[in-house]
Amino acid sequence: MAETKVYRNTDVEKIVATIPRGHKHLRLALFLKDQVIVLQEATVAAIVRAYINIIAHPLRKGVVLERRNLCSKEKKPGYAEFQLIEVGGDKEARDIMNKLVG
């Protein structure tokens, strides 16, 4: 497993979201105290979906999304071949997060 870094809100210096010249999709850059992370639109959309599905639901407390390679028959036109698909719920999400941050 990769090294785990926990960033607090005070560690975020700036967030920039834009559609770069020559591109069709959004990019989001997180300027952190020690690095810059650039996320593609599909990743940001998956994070937003997960957030809304938990915050807007009266009982739901977690979700797990994993990368899946969708064959051409499964994916919608214009969507990426690789998608973050829901594969787990509350218990699995909490178990994973507890191992990462205690």
C-alpha cells in the first residue's frame, strides 16, 4: 500500500479549477504545503458523487469507489474507459479509513 498522508484544511494553500486551453474537461489542482495534486474531471465527479451520497442521505455513512475498466459496450459515448464505480458501503469504508487514520 502507498504511503498515507493526511492533509488538514490548514495544509491546503489554494485550489484551482478550470478547463485548460486545448482541453474539453475540467482539471482541479490542489496546492498543498508539500506538493501539488492535479485531478481530472472524472475523479472530481466521483468524489462529488460520493460526498453527496453520504451527506444527503439520512443513514449512509460511507462509500467505496474502485477503478473499473468498462468495455465499449458498457460505457456511455464521451465517457472515459476507466471509471470509479461503487463497490462497497458503510462498513467497508469505515474499516479502510480506520486502518489509514485510526
